Amino acid sequence: MTEPSTLAVIRPGLQSSVQDLGRPGWRHLGIGSAGAMDPVALQLANALLGQDLALPALEISGGPLQLRFGQDAVFALAGADYGVMLDTHPCPVGWTHAARAGQTLTLQGPRAGRFAYLALPGGIAAPACMGSSSTDLAGGFGGLQGRALRAGDLLQARAAIAPPAGRRR
């Protein structure tokens, strides 16, 4: 891979958003911390790619979610089991996966658990605000323009890396 991967949002799911470990320390100014609802799953998704555990990833809180890869890519899934399919191939959580340009990733809905995380190499590109790229839906900032995903949005990885040598399918 020579360039960071992109994901086009076909179906956004329910309140899917960019999250990292949040922005603690701002409550005294009336600003919530936001951040991953399941921080352990977020950190696991990043660990599967061998990267900083706090990098922003896509938090999925309801389906169906459908994304199309713009380039060949590596990604990791952790957290709730959403019956994830890459075209017609199952993608279990707790593993890294490789996708080809044009393939579609579909998350149906939670079978067990609630929050799932999709991590990309280098994290999802989103500007930091008060030390975090997390989406604050109530405040309308962070993540992708301070809102949940919409059909037509484009997510981009911050880096391009080769698949890790660890758990891969």
C-alpha cells in the first residue's frame, strides 16, 4: 500500500462516529469528555494493528452500516459482534483483515454486545479539538464535523501500513 486507505459511507448505521479515548479535564468549562463507550474494545482494535491504543477509530453503535474501500486496506475490528461481512466473506471481531479497493464492508446489527470499533492504520483522520478527535454529538464538535456519519461521507486513514504479522484473516 502506498497511500492511506479511504472508506466511503454507503449506509451510516445508527449514530456511528469517530471516537478516541476522549478529552477529560474540560468538565469545569461545561465540556463533556466524549470518547469511546467501550474504551477496552477501542484499544484492542488499535492494538491489533500494532499502533497507539488511543488513536481515533470508528465507533459503531447500531446497524446496518455499509462502507466501501477506495484502496486496498488493512483494518481491525473489536467489540460487539455485528455479523460483519466483507462482500460475502465473514469478518470476525478480534482480528485484522485485508480489503481490496471496491470491496464493501457490511455490519448488520449487534448479535452480542453493543459497541464495535473499526480501526484503520494511523487512526481515522479527524482534527483534534482540546486534545481529542472524539465526536461530541451534544456539543457539535470533534470527529467528522461534530456529527454522526452520513451516507456520502468519506473516512480516511492517517497512514498506510502493511498488514501486521499477528492475527490476520
